[in-house]
Amino acid sequence: MPMFEDSELAGNTPLAPIKSRDVNLAPSNNPSLAIPGDALEDGTTNSIEIPATRSSVADVSSYMHNLSLSPSMRDRRGSRNSFGASLPIPRMKRQSRLSSVHYPDGAGAAKRPGMPSIQPSRDIIAAQLQDLSSEKVHAAKDMAFVFDIDGVLVHGDRLIPEGQRVLEILNGDNELGIKIPHIFLTNGSGKPEAPRCEQLSKILKNPISTEQFIQSHTPMRALAEYYKTVLVVGGEGYKCREVAEQYGFQDIVVPNDIIAWDPTIAPYRVFTDAERATSRPRDFSKTNIDAIMVFSDSRDYATDIQIIMDLLRSENGRFGTMAKDPVSQRIPIYFSQGDMLCPTEHAFPRMSQGAFRIGLEAMYKSLTGVDLERVVYGKPELATYKYADEVIASWMDTIHNDERLPKNIYMIGDNPASDIVGGNNYGWNTCLVRTGVFQGGENDEENPASFGVFVNVLEAVKTAIRKELGKDFKFEFNEAINPSTHGQGVSAIE
């Protein structure tokens, strides 16, 4: 699997460990796309642009028949909002420490406001053990795990048992009592990060912080600096509106707002009184939508595709208009991820946001004769992995007071087309597990995992830790151990 070339990244600087506070702003290929806002006190800005690895041209040609006439041969200008070559990601620090940590059922929660739980004897023993095992401690701090969630740690709201045990080990239940850095990188979406972390903490029975958690739309918070009025699509109820509000978008429109204004836009939609009461209608014939954000899977394909198509074919995002040129007057559209399938509690993976996008692209080309230019975040997009670097380095600072990237990073996922191909391209060690999308042979033929295929996440983590810390490394912490008899880094735990 080829690695990313330095030339694909911003400038000519080779890829190297980064810190969130000293990443240079990547130059844009489109001079019209300027980073909004003034520079911060240290001269930096609030976001970074990362070159997109995925072509901005639609994937639809291989999925559709000849649904329309050939595109016009007349010269077409690029879209006024064409910047598929770069994806902005946020560079600001994440939430404050401790305040964003969620504990399952209060277990391990701070007994005093703002203070961690008190475990003096364990902490003292662990510190002494780590002092006596400097080589293993250094190796433990120089590795990190990046976990996909659905199909690796959970199936929907149902725990994969090995997932709980893995987090216990990485949170300190090991022979050194040391925290091994790990973050969560999921193409899941549809609700704010804090409630999702709280939910996962209860399912996995381990504390999960928003500081170590990336959903597919988390990096899209950077787009709030570019657009004022946006259409947000997907998710249950109004949860994605709440997400967009927390990200700092100023004027957020959802499909229900539009249907409440003009029900004829979606003739097959049954719009209830309850939905009308909670919507925010206005005269959208006098409002310009600046961009479309598909944050999560659509719950109503017919309505959402109709509304999106109306906007994509309009003049600069105004309902009731039809653009003379479907390219130059088209507003931009963003998708938070591109997975065709995702694992659920059902026996077979279900269609995901990628399937919705392919259908939309086919419809757009059939009506306009041109491919839809769009921007896709999420795995395996390079921007998501660059953002993961930021989060890993920040989490290292949180747990070890050392803001840097560990040398050996292991990506554990169940989807070869996103988890594995993205990790391989970014130079991570990739592990494929058989508890989700992948149910193939020894390895995936098209996107093989570089570190191997494992029956579950626990086997993957144990194998990686033994490679980095030694085959004799123990996966339990013994509070009864006497550090004075521990000896030259050799575990006394039986």
C-alpha cells in the first residue's frame, strides 16, 4: 500500500511528529479560500487546511447507467466555492482536562470538584514500579492505539466483551499500572461528542473523554469559520442542529424548517403537528444557504435528497431559483464520511452515508449532466488522520504531561475500505478484527492490514503490546506487589 508522498501534503516539509500548537497552516490551492478571522496572539490561526486525498469528482460513474445526455461541451467555469483540494480542520485546543471525562455510573469519578479520584496506594506503587522499569515505561509512552468503535468495541448499544477488557488494560490494569495512550476514531456521527462519550463510558464501563474522541463530523467544526447560514442534514430529530450549534455555526437550517415553510417541496412527506411545532420556518425564498453539511445518515432519503437537489441546482443557495449554470452558481456540499456500509446489531452491515451520497450524485448527474463536486471527511480521508495526530498529542499531554506523537501507532478497525486503507496510507500499523464488517479470509485482498488480522480487539492489543513491551508483559496490576523486590524491570507478578 503506497504511503502519502510529501508533495501531497502542504508545502514541501516531510511528515513529522507534530504538536497542536506548532502546526503550520497548509497553503490552499485556491487563493479565494482564505482562512477567516485574525491571527491569534502567537501568530497562528484557528484552523488548518489539509490536502484532500479523495478526488472531488463524484464516484457515481461506476454505479450508474447512462441516465442522461452527455454534458454540454461548452466551457464551464469552476464552482465559486470549489476547494475540494483542501479540507479545513480545527487546530484549537480541545476542552479543558477532567471536565470532559465521563465515568460509567459515577465509578471512578472525582470525589472533589475538579479533582481526580483518590487512589494513593495504587498510584504510589505504580510510580515505584515505573521508576524501576524505565525501558518499558518509555516503550509504553511511545505507542498509542486508535480504535474504531462500531464493530470493534461495540455493536450499536451492545458491548463486545473484549472491548471492556482492552480499555481496562490501557487505563492502567497492567503490570506497570501505566496509562497507554489511546483515542477513538469513528465514522459514526449524529450527536454531540459529550453525550456520545457518556453513552460509551456506560457501555464499555471505562471513562472516555471528549479529548480522546473523534466522530466523523468532529473536524468539520472548522467550517463554522467559513459559512454563516448552512443546511445540516441527517441524524435523529434535531441532534445534528445541536452539534452544529456547539461547533459555532451561526445560522443553522434543517429540512424540517424548510418543510414547515413550504410542504409542497416534499410531496411524499407526512409532516406532523409535533414536527411543525419544533421547526423554525422562515421565508427561504429570501434566504441564501451558504453550504450543505451532511453530518449523519439521512433518516428520510426522499425528503433530504429533494431539498439538497433543489439547493444544488439553485442560484447561490436560494429556494425557488434555478441556476443558469449548475457549476458556477452551485453551493458547496460536505459529507462527514464516505462508508457504504456500517455494522449494527443486525446480522449483516447496513447502508451508511456513502450509499446516500452515491444516490445523490447519480441523481445530480442525471438532471444536470455534470458530476457533482463534493468534499468528504471521515476515514480514510487524510484530514481526519492529521486531526487524529492533534488529538493524540493533546491526550499525551493530558495523561503524561508530554505533548508529542508516539512513534508506534496502531489502528484497530473492522472495515478494510476505511479503517485499514486510511491507516495504511498514513503509515500506521493496522489491525483488522473479525467482529464487524470484515468476515473474509486470512486478510483483506484489496486493503490488507499491515499488522495482521485478529479474532477480536483484545487479541490485537495484546499482540501489539507484547511486540513493543516484550512477550513477558503482564496484563494485570498487582497492588500487593512489593516494588523493592520488583527487580530490574522484571515483573514479580505471577
